[in-house]
Amino acid sequence: MAKITYKHPNGTDTVVDVPSPNTVMRGAKINNIDGIEAQCGGSAQCGTCHVYVDEANTLPLPPMHESEDDVLYGTACPRRPNSRLSCQLPVTDEIDGLVVHLPEAQS
């Protein structure tokens, strides 16, 4: 289980415990967190689970796959160096404390 912080554009934070083997996207959906649409259900095809990983992050995240990289060029909000698809971030004990910022829009 990992504690994940979802930072909303309005400045509020939602902190939830997400059990593995979920993803950061699935953690948002099962906890009814607004700001993650996940229209494709987690297959890295739509970009509506786009997040910005906190710039101070030092937790081990998996490398970005080519498909994720391609999808991030078509997101509703601008891609940044810390952009990731939350469906491609598996929840493990090692990412306990991860902070992600939700963009203004997903679609």
C-alpha cells in the first residue's frame, strides 16, 4: 500500500492509501478523486489520466514507454518534463508518499 497525494489545481490536496497492484490512475478512480477521467480505462491511449509528478520527487518510477511518450503529446494541458500518464504508474510500497499534480483539464 502506498499513500498518494493528488494536488488539485485549486490548491487542495487529497491524500489516499492505494493498495497494490493498482495504478495511480486506478487509485484516483476508486477514491472518487476529480481530475482523472481515464476514458480508455488505463491502456495508455487517451491521455485523460495525465498528471505532473511533483518536481521534488525522488521515488523510483518506471521508465516511460514509447506509447506513453506519444500520448503525452496530445494531452489537453501542456506536456511538461514531469508529465506522466497515471495509468502507467504502478502502485508499489516503493512509491509511498508520491505526490502528483492534476492539470486544469483532461479533455
